[in-house]
Amino acid sequence: MIPLTVEAKELKLVRDRLEKIIKEEIGNKSLKYKFGTMIETPRAALTADEIAKVSDFFSFGTNDLTQMTFAFSRDDVEATFLPKYLELKILDRNPFETLDKSGVGQLLKMGRDKGINSNPSIEVGICGEHGGDPDSVKFCHEIGLHYVSASPYRIPLAILAAAQAASKDKARGD
């Protein structure tokens, strides 16, 4: 059986090897780095506490996590039945444009909580198109994620949404 998470001793081997390469390549100069991973499957979100023990950060890959949670391919559904689901209000919004808070969002919240409980210094965020959607950015702020990342053209919108979410907290005194 292949282990699905890296054990601490394996991480030490990787870090030791990296330190050796750094020393060989740049000499005695220091180089700051962090080890982290993408959480792109429901199982990874469910085992975020194990992953956090050996990570400095993790990012939820919301595009893939959405596909895995809904169990369908974005390319297939957007070209076939998703428009009808939206028209009939089976889904309120396209889950590839705005986070599905009741499904994917709960995986994010649970994974974040498990990760922080296991490693209080871990940084947790998202990476994907949802990082540029104002409603998704606000949700990420509400559940305590540290950052969002998105396509360059969506960054100005993400910054605005993050500022609005933070200003609501400040107005409430949080």
C-alpha cells in the first residue's frame, strides 16, 4: 500500500536533501522556503489534520475539489446539462464560478479547522477561479482562510472583495 501522506521522517529526508542542494548551489546564503500541498480531493480535506502535521501551508484547489465533490467534469457538464440545472434552479449558481458553500465550502471549513487544530501555524487558502469571485472570497474570509489566489485578471476583484469582507469585520469590532 502506498501512503497517502508524508511521514515526518520522510519530510526530514526531503528537507535535509533540500538543504544540501541549497548549500551546493548558493553556498552559505540562507534561503527561506515552505513545504505545502494542494488539497484537491475530498479525502485530502477529510485528512487535513494529518497533512498539516508535515506542511507549512496548504491550498484548497477549488476547481478540482468542486469536480471531485460533485463527481462530474467541468468540461462535460458546462457543455451539456449544467445550463439546464441553472435554468430549472436545481443549482442556484454555477459551482465552478461561485463556491458551493453547502458542499465544497463545508470541506474547506472542516479542512481548515482540522489543519489549524493540528498545526496552529499553518497557512490555509484557496487556489482557483473561485479566488476571484467576490462571494467566494467573502466566504473564505468568514471561515478564516488566510489567502485566496486567482487568475491575474481576477485579482483586482478579489482584492476589493477581501477589503469589503475585512471592513465588515472592522465595523462590527471583530
